[in-house]
Amino acid sequence: MTRMVCDIKRDIIHLACTNIICISKSIHKVTINGMIFIYFLE
């Protein structure tokens, strides 16, 4: 399964929490037009 989380401009705290929670997962971050797309490959 692949989940996508999108945050705009307020991604710093979210990214920090997400990295801790999903530390065992493969995380891919892509920035498109100022939007942060985080892909979790489970």
C-alpha cells in the first residue's frame, strides 16, 4: 500500500512527527510548486 500526505507551508512539525512515527518505513519527499508530498512505501 502507498499513502500520500500533503502539507502546504506547515510541513516542518508534521514532517518531524511523521519521521518519528514512520521511521521504519521508506519515506520519499517530493516538493512540487511549494507543496510537500510525502510518499510512504509500505
